[in-house]
Amino acid sequence: MKDEAKDIATQPTEAQAGPEGEAATRTAADKAPAKKKRVRSSKAKATDANAALEARIGHGFADPNLLMQAITHVSALKSGRKRGDSYQRLEFLGDHVLGLVVSDMLYHAFPNADEGELSKRLAELVRKESCADVAKSLGLLDDIKLGSVGPSADARLRKSVLGDICEAVIGAIFLDGGHAAAAEFVKRNWTERMHKPRRPLRDPKTVLQEWAQGKGLPTPVYREVERTGPHHDPQFRVAVDLPGLAPAEGIGGSKRAAEKVAASVMIEREGVGGGNDG
């Protein structure tokens, strides 16, 4: 009988927990799902960020760790991890993959260019500044993973390694998708640059002279039209003449600089190849 009474007394106590007990139960129940929800949200954000980065790069990684390694600076590595876990090894690989792909592009795009011109074009396209420009266009600057280096050092470091990060991404794509995938990335981001280099590849006066000779014209004649400014900082205006063509003028701080500008003006006006467009 005592046991039965004990059971009867226990049951109402659980059922009649009261408002405070119910509130405590609800609060505890609400907290657990909320924590799980935050964890899922964090993972979802990371997944979305990786997907957005892959979309900008134009390659979906079978091994996302390769992409993460390509954008990780040595300063971001935890203690005990090797420098090889940063972008550096991938940069080494990507540098050579880029050189091979661009060399192939140049070989087919400029069939009349000799080895010297192809080498100059290659050097221009694979230099760190060109790689950094590509990285900027893809929005990779803010994706670089750095350690705690301070705000001012952070900005400088990101810019200084931007070209390296671009090459590392190429290396990662090569390992993940093979030569075809890496070549597709390079062609997509370097073809326009290949046809429109930032700097003249050859002296414009030489280009104009060779073009004139090919047309059966005499050597271009340069004449000083005007000199202005003080003796210590003169400005020269020079014109270049070729029979049957309107003169072209250029201005520079020296006669030679002005002559180059004048030649460039005539080259562009007459659609001469061999300067910026080969």
C-alpha cells in the first residue's frame, strides 16, 4: 500500500509541473535546436562562399581543399602545419602551367611573329603584374586567407601576393581538372590581354619604318615642329612624314620621345600591325 501511494503521489507531481516548470522545459528545448540551427547556418554560409568563389573562377572543384590551399598565405597556417600547406607549392606549378598555355596561345595567334617577338609577348603576359590584374578582375583580393598581421600590413600583403595567388589557383585547377581545365581558365582570362598588351612590344619607330619599307615607301622623316617650355624642362612637338600620307604629330620631353609618339599616332591611324596588335 505504501508503494502504491508513493507512485500516486509521484505522478501528479510530474503532470502538475506548473507554469514555471513548463517555461523551463520550453526554454531548454528551444536552446538546443537554436544551437544546431546556427551550426547549419555557418556551414551553409561557408558552402555558399566556396560556390561563389568557384563561380567567379569558372571551375567547380572536385577537391575544394586545393582551392582553399591556393588562397591561403603562410601567415594563416596554424602552428605545426608545413609551409607547403599554403599557396606556395601551387604557385610554382601554376607559374609553369601558365607559361606553357600562353606559349601555345601565342604560337597559334601570331603565325608571322619570330621567336624574339613571341618571347617579349610571353614575358609581358606572365609577369606578376599581369597575373595580379587577372586576380583583381576575378575579385580574389578579399578571398586571400591571412593571419593576424595588422590592418595596414594586411592591405599591403594582399596586394603583394595577389599575382602569386592567381598562379596558385591555376596550379590548383590543373591538379583538380587537368591540363584542359587549366588551359580553359587561362584562355578565358588572357586572350584579350594577349591581343591588347599594356605596353608596346617593339619600338614604334622601328615598326613604322619596317611597314613603310614593306609598302615600297622611303624611310619616315621626323621634323621638329615646335619647342616650348623652359630650358631645363622643354617640350618638343615633332611630326613624321611619309609620301602620300598626312603627317602625324607627337609631343614629348625629348625629341626621341616625341618621335616615338608621332610614330605611334601614325601606326594607330593607318592600322599598322606589329605594334600592340601584332
